[in-house]
Amino acid sequence: MSIQVRNLSKTFDDFHALQDVTVDIESGQLTAVLGPSGGGKSTLLRIIAGLETPDSGTVLIDGVDVTNVAARDRGIGFVFQHYAAFSHMSVWDNVAFGLKVRKTPKPKIRGRVNDLLKLVHLDGLAHRYPSELSGGQRQRMALARALAVEPSLLLLDEPFGALDVKVRQELREWLRRLHDEVDTTTIFVTHDQEEAMEISDQIIVINDGRVEQAGTPDQLYDHPINDFVMGFLGPVTRLGGVLVRPHDIHVSLAPDAGGHPAVVERLVSLGFETRLVARPVNGGEAITVQLTRNQIQNLAVGVGDTVHLTASPTTGPLSAVGVSTPSADQAG
Amino acid sequence: MGKYALRYSILAYITLLLLVPIVMIGYRTFQHGVAPVWDALSSPTATHALQLSVLITAICVPVNVIFGVTTAWLIARHKMPLPWLVNAMINLPFAMSPVVIGLAVYTLYGRTGWFGTYLFAHNIGVLFTWKAIAIATIFVSLPFVVREVVPVLEELGTEQEQAAEVLGASRLQSFFQVTLPAIRWAVVYGVVLTAARALGEFGAVNIVSGNSVGQTQTLPLFVNDSFSQFQPVAAYSAGLLLAVISLLILVGMTTLSSRRRREASL
């Protein structure tokens, strides 16, 4: 199922949640909507689901305008951040709910629910109540419930946001595998760039109600359209007034042409990686450089030494590489 | 020592003020054995009064449940216009003396009242019938269900309803299969309070019923009549019956709420 979102705007009282947002999502992809909280990403997801009505703009699913179609008629699976489990129903009844309200024949419900509970590894807990499950189990139940009606579009609103780090790590890998197995288009909202980078085919960065950039994780990481995207997708440091990735800085003891001279203030060993913090000779904020342990040993650099820092060529400005941007999409 | 002084003095206060009088009614009722009590309660006047009180309660509870749950849902989901005004109006029966409520109903349905003029012209009897008693009692006990259900609905939030909607449930399916089961204890609690109030209502009913013996006399009116006509055994017996029914309702309520707590803590 492909999704086209066209010029979507939504205001809550005085707050502009979305301003003229245009997004394209191809069928079968796992897309992350990434951004800081309050940036409008959940509103976008809820409008696609039909849980929120936009002030203006349209949502097309497979080319059909569904902007005025009720959520119950969109054939969508939705997973809420806080699970939205039906607290008075057992796990089994939660998962069966969507099938029951669609008057599915009983034997078919039984088969489908049992299959889904196996898929989410809850087959032994069918008779428990949501309050008797851990957070991770509840979220897996919520996923099974959403998948029961065989949606061709699965939407997840910060699905792992309320879980602890270890469970979150497990579930995100599992979501990737699940997406590949059940053949749906999946969109999930997150504020965790690592989560987005790790499992998605496409990332849409939303900030202040606007799309900053859309593209593959590599495109966004290597060729961010602006400082915001660059800073949001990974660690950055400022070298000669320009934002660069700490691992994209070349360190040399010999004065290079165009290099920024700086004095080493600190060397922090973090196992395989070593972090070098240096202060520019002409003053200003400290520069962080990420090096491997081998590189540091080969350089034989110590605290107090003067080094010359150059941005290494792996990072290039976006325009030079020709990656498609939202504005380019709108033009075409 | 000091920390026990406070709790035991309060305990003594409650006992003296609440428990002792009720025990005294029990004592006075059975002072001359069970036979006079049985005679007093099995008289046609007394049984009719009990039946009428039960009928009024049976009308009042479902009306206030349907109205109360609907109103509570509209308030909790911010779909009510002028919410502050609606809230104040719903609390009105709590703030007003039941006698005043009785007078208000009387002025409306009396021969010269807005509704009364029409009703009397068409020979429809409302005032001084069970209908007027029911109207006054519904008025008096209106806030209970709303007050119980609103906070539970607010705490419940809308996520479960939204989840049901995305899964394809209609509004009705969502309400009966998701919302109502989630608020059922609050509804039961409201029902219990409404029933207790409807059964015991005196002030408003006294004015609109006409208090016609064997026809429009409810159990609390019967107690009052017996007392003022120097029939202490009948007054005490019926009074005790009312107290026992209320006590049973209260015990039921306490068990329900402890069950609700257990369920919530699961």
C-alpha cells in the first residue's frame, strides 16, 4: 500500500502541529518518522490513520483519497505508545477483537488468533489479562491485535517509547523481521535516531511541523540537508564554523594546508574507540574527534600536543550529491 | 498515646452519633417481641408503601443510569456545550433541599403550572400519583451516576476507544464492548447510591405525592405518618426495615468497591 500525503496542515488551538507537509511512502517499505517530541510526527501518523482530521491537505492510500474516510473503514493496523490494551479482556480476546467486530466466523477467528499469538510469542499467555503482562508483552499483544485484521498498512506511534532499553532493542529487531514476514507497509514514529537508522528503509525527519528531509538512513546520515538533520541523526562537532561528524575529521601532526590547528585537551579511551578533544589555537569551542585505538597509537599524540584537523572528504554537501529532497519532490 | 487519642475519639464520636441511634431503633422495634413487628409490617398500608417505594426505585434507577452514563460520557469527552453550566446544573439536586425540589415539581405540574395546565385539561393525572413521585425522585437522585462515572471515564482516556475504532468497531460496538465494561464498577456504584436515595427520599415526595394512604404513600411517608399518629411499633418497624435495606445496599457497595480495588491492583 503506497501512501501520498499532500500539503497537510493541522493546528491545535494556537499550536501548528503540521504545516504544509508532503510525504511519499512506497508500498512494502518500513518507514520511520523521526523528530523531536512536539514536532508533529504523531499528528501526521494519526491523520494517516484517520484518528485526527487535517485542517487542510489530503491523504491518498493507493491513489485513493481517504481524507474523509473514517478510521474504521481504512483497513489500518495501529499500535499506540501506551498499548491501549482492552484492560477487561484477556490477551486472546484483545487479539480477537477486530475479527469479532467484523463478524468473522468463529473457527477462522480461533485459527487466526492462535497463529498470531505464536507469531508474537504469547501463545502460553492467552488467558492472562493485560495487567498481568510486562510492558514488552503488552506491546507484542497490541501488535498481534493490530495484525489480526490483516492490515496492508501498519502504523506504530512510538511503539517502544515506554519500554526499557534492552526490551526496546529486542523488539525493534523483531519488528523488522515481522515487517519482512507479514508483507505490509509499515510506518513508525520515533524520537530515537538509532532506532530509526537501525531498522527502517526510509526516514522522514519532521521538526516544528515541517518535513526537514526524507531519504534512506545512509542518505540522511551522510548528506543531511541542514544542520538540524545532521545534528539529529548522529553526533556532530563544529570545525572551523562547519558541522562535521567526529569520525569524519582527519588528524595530522604535520601542518596541512587548510588544516585547523588545535591543542589536545583530553584523550578518552572507550574500548575500540578513542575520543580526542582539542581546543582551536585561535580560541572557540572544543572539537571532538572520534578515532580508532589504532589510529591514536599510530599518531602517537598526547595531551598538550598541537594537531591539525581537516574535515575528511566522506561528508559532502547534499546539493553536490543530488539526493532528492522534499522541495525537489514538490517541484516535480 | 497521643496518636491513639485522636483515632479513638473520632471512633467514639461516630459510634455515638450514627451507630447508637440505629441500634436504639432496633431495640425499640423488638422491645415487645417479634409478633407486633410482623403485624405492623404485614398490614396492607405498610406492604403497599413498601411496594410503591420499590416501584419508584425500579423506575428511577434505569432512567438515571441511561441519562447519567450518557451525560457523563458527553462531559468526559468534552462534547457538552457550556460544560461549566452543565456541571453546576447536575450538582443542583445535591445543593438544594429536597423540599424545595418537591415544591418546584409541584409548581410545574400543579393545576396552574406550565405542564399542569395542559395535563389537567387533558385529564392526565401526574401530581399526587406515582408519576409525580417518580419525577421528584429522579430529580433528587440524578447526580449520583454522573458523579461516579465522569472521573472514571476521564481516567480511562480515549485510547482504548480509538483502538477499537481503528480495528473496525462501530460507535455502538466500541461503547458496549470497550467503554462500558471499563466503567462498569462506577456504574454499579452509582446504581447503589441512586437506589438508596430513591428508596429513602422523603422531603420531595412528601410534597408531590399527596400522601394518600394505600395509594401514594411510600415507605418513608408511612414511617412519618405512623410516628405522628402515635403508632410507635409501626414507625419503628418500618424505619428499621428502611435502615436494614439501606445497610444491605451499603454492605453491597463496600464489597463491590473492595472488589474494584482488587481488580485495579491486579
